[in-house]
Amino acid sequence: MKEIISGLGLLFVIQGVGGLINHLTNGGKSWFLVNYIDAFQGFEIVMDIIFIIVGGIIGLASWKIDRSTKREN
């Protein structure tokens, strides 16, 4: 379970960082999720930063899950 949560956090961070670089360098449409959701248009950079933060929070949560399960064993 920890690996799935950790992978999800990494996915959010990659989407956020890659999208942020893409939007700051005026890159074209790419595989970044923010480019394909109409509700995010006009807020791309903000959403990229939110993706980075959410990915970091998920990553920290998976790290805490890993630490708590090691204490129980």
C-alpha cells in the first residue's frame, strides 16, 4: 500500500514540476495533465504549484505510513 501511495505522490510531483517548467518556458501542449483540463485554463502555473504541494504531502504521508508500520512490527 505504501508503494502505491508513494507512486501517486511522485506522479503528482512530476506532473507539477514538468508542467511548471513547460508553462514557464512557453512550451506547447504536452503530456502534462493541466493542459487538458478546461477548468484549469488560465491558472496553469498555480495548478502546477498545487500539484507539487499535493505530491509532497502525499509523499510525506506515505513516509509516515512506512515509519508507523515499522514501529508496530
